[in-house]
Amino acid sequence: MNAKEFYSAKGKKAAELVAKRAGTTERYLYQISLGHRRPSLDLAKRLVEASNGEIDLVSLLTYERAA
């Protein structure tokens, strides 16, 4: 699932935990989920690992914000 779907399915508390484990903030992860920010490859990999694979690497690197 992409980061936006993760937020919808798991909620803010789970996102806070994943962000902390990945070494970033919940707010930055939220901006990624909305397509306002794009993570570095390193951060994207850490987010995938921190979410136990629930967030998809490709979606983190290719997500485009809706017009």
C-alpha cells in the first residue's frame, strides 16, 4: 500500500511509530503521503522496513500528487 493508504488503514498513531522507527517525523511522513514531499531512497527504504513492508517502496518513490 502507499503511504496515504497506510494512513487511512492504520491511523496517525501507527504512522507516528513508523516515522519514529524510520528516523523521521510523523508530519514529514504525512507530507509524503499527500505527495507534497518525496523521500530520498534511503528514507523510503527505512519507511518500508519500519512498516514491516506494509508501505510499498515503489509507491514512495513514484507517488504523484493529484492535480
